[in-house]
Amino acid sequence: MSLSPVRYGRSPAWRAMTVLAPFATVAALHIGPAVTWLPGLRRGVLPGLAGTGHPRHVALTFDDGPDPASTPHFLDALDGLGVRATFFLLGESVVRHPALTRAIAERGHELAVHGWRHDRPWLPRPARDRAEVVRAARVVGEVSGSRPRWYRPPYGILTSGRWAAARTAGLRPVLWTAWGRDWTADASPASVRAVIGTELRGGGTLLLHDSDRTSAPGCWRAALGALPDVVLGLREAGLSVGPLAEHGTGVRRGAPR
């Protein structure tokens, strides 16, 4: 008597894994670069992305503008302090407020790209990322009359699509080494100063927000209230404060400028 071989089919779980594996690979490739959001990792491994520059300089940067309700207050405060900064702008807000965008540039500040809108990049969409970052870079350049150099994605989340989009647009991604946690409802000038005091050192890039459009209403007042003491404190420590263009990002720490 001969026995027919027994054929065992794959289990439902195995079949599901087979179907989902390509999608999991795509998702991993898409979101993998976002690990650079981790401050310790980027400071140690990718100092240029972290915004590490000359050790006697601090780069002052603002995200989420331009916003007519708040940005002018920051421009006045910076004028009073004699400080220039880098403003990472949203393309859709630039189109909505071109006069304010020009005013930021005319008052001596550096303009950079924060994307077209402030959205989260959980789903892969490389074509849309490329189109929106290129569009944002174009409108910032057209309105201000100066081609932007820097790109900081919303939430600081760099996906593979956003990396590629920045390269296509001729932009250099840069995040930050310290922030003021100024986007929360309970932020205050004192809390912003305290957080910055524990995180910021010479050579660092500081992230603040000149708008509450994507955060708690009115929270921009915490950053604005903290700004004079932060700048004066850095100067008392022997540090200069200015935009990324003057920061020497990518220069070896300790090297002459």
C-alpha cells in the first residue's frame, strides 16, 4: 500500500505575514530616519543635523510663522535686543501673509522652510512631500527675494521622503540642540528660561515658536516673555546670538571660523 504525501497549507497567520511584509518594509524605510528626532542620537552622531556650530555662538530659530498676531511682537523684541534670527516658515502662511514675510527679511532675519503645512508624516507620500517642500522653498524665495538654505520639518520628524524632498529643493535639513517647550498651555516665561538653561550650551541651536497656530492658544507669549533674559544670559556667558547663517554649522567644534 502506498501512502500519498500529506500537503500542509500555510496557516492564516503565515499568509497574513507574507502579504503584509512588503508594506512593513516600506513603512520602515519611510519612518526609519525619524530616529534622528532623538536629541542624544543626533547630537552625538549627526551634529550638523542637530545644529551644532561654533562653540561661542548660539543660533536662534523660530518655527511656525509667519503669523500676524504674534510674529511682529518677536520682530520688535529682536530689534530691541539687536539680534537677528532664522525663521522657519510654512509655505501656506507665506502665501497668506506676503507683506509680513518680506518684513521679516527686510529687518535682517534669515528665512528658512518649515514645509507647506504643519502636518504629521506617518504615511509614505514621497511625491507629495517633494512637491510641497519644493513649492514652499519657491514661495519663500519669491516673496523674500532670497533663496532659502535650511529645512526643518514639522515636529522635527524627518522621513525618507522628507530627506529626499529637501535634497530636491536644494535645502539642508537642520533640527535643534535645545528648545523652550514653549508650545504647551502651561508654558510661561519662567518655564521656558528654565528648560533652555538646562539644555542650551555654546554651539547649540535654540528652537522657539513665534506662532501658536499649531499649538496651545497664546503660548507664544511664553517664548516672547523669556526672550530678553535668554539673550542677555547668553551674552553674559560670553556667547554671541544670531541666525544659522552665522553659526558655522558643520564646522568642527573648536575650529576657527
